Amino acid sequence: MTIGDLWDQRISAFLLSPTQFLALSTSESFLAELLRELRNDKANDQLKILLVSVLLEHPTILCPSVSVGEETALELMSVFTHTAQKSINLKCNVMLAITNVIICTSCLASRTKMAEDWLELLFQTIRDTNDYGGLTQQPLRATACECLREMETCNPGLLSQKLEVLHLLKQQETTVLHQSYSMLYTLGLKNAIRILANQNNITDLEFKSVLGGNEGFAWKNNPTPLTLLPINMMVQVPCLPPGLDCKELKSVMSTLLDESYLLTPISQSALLRELVEIVAMVPGLSPALFKSQLLRLFGTAEVELMHATLFMKETFTDSLFTAEDENFLLKRLVGMAQHPLLRIPDKLFYMDCILHFPENRPISSTADESLPVLVTPRLAASLLPTVFNDSATMLCRLNLSCLVHLEADEGEADKGINYLFDHIMALLKIVDNDGSREVVVTSFRALFIFLVHFNGIEELAGKIINKLCDLYYRHCRLAPNLIGLADQIQEHLNDPAWSVKLLSGLQKRIMEMPPLQLTIHNLSWHLKVLKRVAKEAQITQKNTIYLLLNVLINSNLCERGNWQVGNAVLAVCRNLLEHPSIDRVFIELADLLQYMSVHYDEMDIKDHARFYYTLLTNLSWEKLIGVLAKVPDGGRAKERSHSAIMAESEGLANILTVHKTERHVLQLIKAQEITSASTLESSESLDADKEERNWLEVYQEQFQKPGFGSEVTLRYNLTHAEETDPLFSEVFNICLHFELKDSNYAKISDIHVPCVFRDRKPPEVSVILQPVQPYPTTLCVSAVFATQDGRSWHTRLPDVSVSFPEIFLPLAMSPNTCERKVNVFDRMWQSIASANSEKCDISLFCFKAGDESLGDLIKTHFENYLLVEEQNERSWKVLFFLPPRFHVLLKIRQAEDAVHVSIATDNWELLPFVNSYLQSITNPCCRTDC
């Protein structure tokens, strides 16, 4: 694997999840590596562009402060300066990255010296008009223009004192980059005028000085940031005082408009919006400036230009557009909304433009959808919906047509409404013939649109209810769609009448169904409908209870004990308990709940039915509502009554609820060093085999087997936390749940502990880790337990940190003689040193230590992993095994000036952790890194 492939993997991992990636490193170290590789002359341009992409995507993660952003930008400027001219693509990407860092880290807002230097460099780059420096520099100049536009957008007025130079450069530029220069100049001009418009007592001299500005960057002209929202008629437009001499500005505007046709549609649209805002702010400029552009804009097929035209119309209304212009533009929109060669999103855009068309003299001033007066049924006849339209187009056309015929004359309205009603019936007929899910969803959305506009026509509304009830009788799977329709209509119209009629009709159809249709599958849909019906105070509920009781008595539902069906029945009962007319069905509901509490073969359903029966038979309706009512966030029930039965009910509710503790109740304390859980052959068979074959070959053979050294067991004592409530002195049935903050370990199984008593020895808990990568990690631990009073509790435990040395394991197949240990260590060291794998690596660590302290240090930290000790030569050989299949070998040698620790490993990514570990254990010995 090449260096480029490694970087590709690392950057892909970072872009996928920066937080998870930086959990194994720091933003400072990763940024330092990026910048170091960018300065590497041996790295190719493609790799460097990949590295720069990180700063384009996440600049604030790697540069969290202004100072870091400034330092990073300076480093990138150095890279930009030293990059060869032929690497134009790389230079463009670095230019974008520098601008991105400067803006996102507030270097531009803070007006640092580095930001000003970068602005000067960008300005010098765009001065090379017409590519006198060579055609290869054209992409660089285009990028520089975009960078300056972005900086001007984020700091309005930055270029307000450079307008004369920008205008001159725009005039001189005759290549395709004329567009970039025009856009940059227009943005700077608009922002400069907006700054003046927000000031008082502007004179002609000040106004003209803006157009003729040729000074430095205006860092202090605009201490208060401007609003970046586009101007529209709903917002107060800042205006310059009337009477200013605008001849020069008018000439500039005319030139920009005359040259606008040379730009791409997107750039034209942006340019026109900027110019519209300028004219709106300068009373001395007439909207008639745009008159010459209207003919071209009316005939455009580009969505961007039509959007700019409508923005222009909303801003200037009849100051620019005559009644004939308005009529023509509206007809143009209607024609484009049905053009066969346009894409569906484009046609939807044009229909939306009709719905929100900015009229010269609007009748309504509300922001709601309201058609312009000129849109008559005759004009919109070609936009009537059909069943052959795609879903989005059909719904949009239906909404438009409903609005048209809602305001039409009586004769035309009746004809149009009948057509739309027939269209709705056709959609429901398709649904009746087993239409797809998309057809069903589209049909119910169409129903909603029609009913919102025409629910007042009782004849049509009644026919729709009958059709829907018949449809449900044949297709009960439509229950969620019907419930959703009833809910939305009720919410949108604030009138339950139509929804109540629909739900009442559905209840009636369910009652009429023969017993053979009440299968378990169908019954689940019917129970959903009846649950919703039970919420309506205007619908009698006695038939619902009779049906439920009849089904339970005359079927085997109770014997089967299906939890889902039982819970659905209880959900209906719960809503019935809150029904205002519960006194009329008291006996029937009590019989139903009592029957379930005795005969339903599922303990949870029995308990809940008994609980509801107790509430029903012992509480008034007002108290019953108080018990069942929930707070808005779905939390615990509201305060109960003080009656004895309420105390009993509250006790049952407490038993069925898992409560949360306010502080830590339990904690895990480290009890013992880790042990391995490898699956190996017996030592006897291995020793016998090693007599015949090389020991290392046998080890490598075992090493390749699945499960070799794959687990690490950490032992902890489960104890009470300090200062816990006496209620938790004795806890039972503890279930410990573990969550990992990274993906370096496999999921940890829950651990069950019978009990923990404060005055007894704490139980030992074994946590089995299965590393994917043997890195340090943190375990988030929570527990669910029970107390003596029968209540269940959930608590969080303090996080458990797993350090790097806790993952070390001794060599699972240790040789049985000193000679063999030396041979094995040397052979493994040689194998790593000569390996071609890019994972293998060798490093060196040095520290100072006295003769006595070194021996103690090795005995303290490396005794379990020590293979060879050579006292005469003052050297030691240590070998760690890190699951799932990595090794770290240490050669420790006492030299005259320091202790040398040579490190070999078959996974170079472990070296930073090994280095940190050695630093931590040698810190009292005055270590020094080599």
C-alpha cells in the first residue's frame, strides 16, 4: 500500500466522521501532518489536492481559533508560493482553501494582517487581464475572482474603495473571464451603495467618490455587518436621498445590462438581482433601465432568468410592467407549466410561480396562496389534472385548479368542481383495484386538497365519505391513510364535522362485517380505527365495546394470548376510559376489562386490564382523566388523588415504571489485571510438537487460527457510589449495559449480577473485550436494577477508561527454556525487521535512569512480559501480545548516557501509544526522546 493509499483511507475516514476519527488523535496533530505532507516535494499534485479538500470541508474542526486559522493560512500561503506554475489545479485548490480558512476562522472579520496580505495577493492575481502571463493562468484568475466575491459577500463593503480599479479591469478583460470580473464588480458596487444608503446626509461628492474609489480595502468603513437578505417589497428598503447626480452610475448600469446577454443564465440571474437591488436603493435611477431587457426575458426558457424576472416584477410592479406585460407574462407561465419538453421540476416551478405571481395591483396582501385575478378557468383549462400525470404534477395542478374554481363564476365553478370530483373518484377507483403504495398516498393527498377547498359542499363531501367507507370495507389496510386524513382535515379546518362523519361511518362498516372477515390480520387494522373513533365525544361507543367483547368471547384470541392484539384492544379501552359519555357504557366496559383480566392468556395484558378495571370502578370520571393524562413530553402521570384506591393505583403504576436516579448509585472499580481468553492447544501437545518442528512455525500456525488471543478480560468490583440514598443500600437483579464511544471493539454483552449490598463484599464483574484495534477506549456504563420495595430503577455509572497497557497480554505460547526464549525473540524481531509489509516498523525511545531504578522499573512494569534478562550486559527483552493479532517487542539496553529502548511492531499505528506509555512509566526517571 502506497503513501497515497494510506492518506486516501485516512481522509475518507475523517470526512465520514471527523469526531470519531479525532477520537484516536487530535486536530493539532492531524493538521500538522497535513501541512507537512503538503510541503513534501515528493508528494504528487493529486495527493496534495486530496489533502487540501479536508480544509475545504471542515476548516473550523482543524482550525478552532483565529490564531490557529492564521497560522494555517500562512502555511498554505507558503505552499501556494512554492507550488510550480504548471500545477495550476493544485494552486487553485490551495487558493480556495486559504480563503476558506480565513473566512471560517474569523481572520477576515478580525482584520488580521495576514488576511490583508492575502487580499492584496488575490488582487494582484486578477490584474493580469487577458492572460498576458499565459493562458494557463486563466483558471487561477477565475478562482481569485471567486475568492474575492466570497470575501466581499462575507464582509460587505470590503471592495467599496476598489470600484474604479474593478471597473477598469472589467472593461479591459475580453476573455471568457469577463463574466467573473462583471459579477465581482457588481457585487462590490451594490454593497458600497447599501453602506451609503444606511448613512445620513450623503452628498454628491461622497456618492461619486464610491464609483471612483481606488484606495485600499475598506476595513473600517462598515463596522456593523449588513443584512445579506435580498431586497423585496415586504422589507423596508434602505434608500439614498433624492436629488443625487446619478449620470455616471446610470451609464455603468446600462453597460452592465447591455453586456449581460454574454453571461451564462445563472450569472445573468445573479447580475440582474444585484442591479434590481441597486435601482431600488437609488431614487435617481428609473426602473425603465430594464425595459430593453424585458422582451428577451419574457421569451427565455431558462428557469434562473424567469426567477430573476419575477423578482424584478415583485420589486417594481407597475413602475416597469404594464398591464399587457403582466398578462403576457402570466400566459407565458401557463404555457411553460405544461411544455412537453421541460423536466417535471421545471414545470412544477412554473406552476408555483403562477400560485405566487406578483401582481401589479394585488387584491390580497396575505402571504397565503392566492391566484392572480387574470388566472381564469379558461386560461387554466389546460392545467386541469389527469390520472396520467405524475404524482407531484397532478397534486400541484389539482391545488391550482381548486383555487381557480373556488373564485370562478357560478356556472364555470360548477363545471370545474364536477370535473375535479370525478377526478378524485377515478383515483379512488384505482386504489380500489389494488393500486400501489404511491398511488394510495397520492390519492389521499389529492383527497385532502379537494376537501380543504370544497368541504362546504355537503353533497360531495357525503359521497366521498360513502366511497371511503366502501373502500375500507374491501381494503382494511387503508386504515392508517384514513386515520391520517381524518386527523389532518380536523386540524386544518378546526372543524370536526367531516372527520366525525367519516369515523362514524367506518365504525358502522366494521360492525357490519361478517365474523369470517375478522381475522387477526384484519382485526389489527379495525382496532386502529376503533382506537381513533374512541377519541370522538360525538360518537357513541357502545357498539365498539359489544364488538370487542363478542370477538373475545367467540374466538380463541384469549387462548392464543397474542400480546400485540391484546395491547391494541387495551388501547381502545384506554381511550374509552377518557370518553365523556363513559357513564352510558360503564357496565359494558367493566365487563370487557374484567373478562380480559381473567381469561386473556398473557400476563402483561391481564395486569393492565385489571389496572384499568380498578380505575374504572373506583374513580370518578374527573379523577380518571387526571390519572390517564400525560404531560406534553410523555413523561410521568400527573399528581394523583389522596384516596386509598389512588395510592394503590399509584403503587401499581410505580411498579410498572422504570425510574431514573438523579446521581450515580453504582460504580465499577478495577479489581485485577487483565487475562487472555485465547483458544489454544494444550501446552503438552505443543511442547511435543516443538521437539520435532521449529517453535516459531508452530506459533505462526496457531496464530492464524480464528479466535487466537481474541479476547481481553478486565475484572472489576461492582460497588456503591459515594453518598447514595439509603433506598439503594440493597439492590437486586442488576443488569449492566455497556456502550462504546468508538468502533475499535466489538459490542460488549450485558452482564447480570444478582445483588449488591453496601455492607457486604462487592461482587466481581468480568468484562470481556474483543478488540478490533487495540487502542485505549472509554466504556459508557448504565444499569437497571430493582429495590426492596419492588420498583425498577435506571442509573448511569461513571465512565470506565481502558488504558493502553490494560490491553497487553503475555505471549500465549511461551517457550519453556531460556535458550528457546532468546531464539524466539530474535527470530520474531528479525521477521518484523525484514518484512515487506508497510505495517511493520522499528523505532527508538531513550531515557535516563540510575542502575538501581532501571531494574526496579522493569520488574514493576514488564515482569509478566519479560522473556530474557541478561544481567552481565544490562539488557532485557520484552514481548507484548495485543489482540487480535499484533506484537510489540522491546530491547532495553543500559548505555553510558541513557537507556535505549528499541521498539519493533507488526502494526506501526501502535507506535504513538507505545511511545506515550513509555513516557508515562519513565517520567520520574527524567526521560528524553531520541
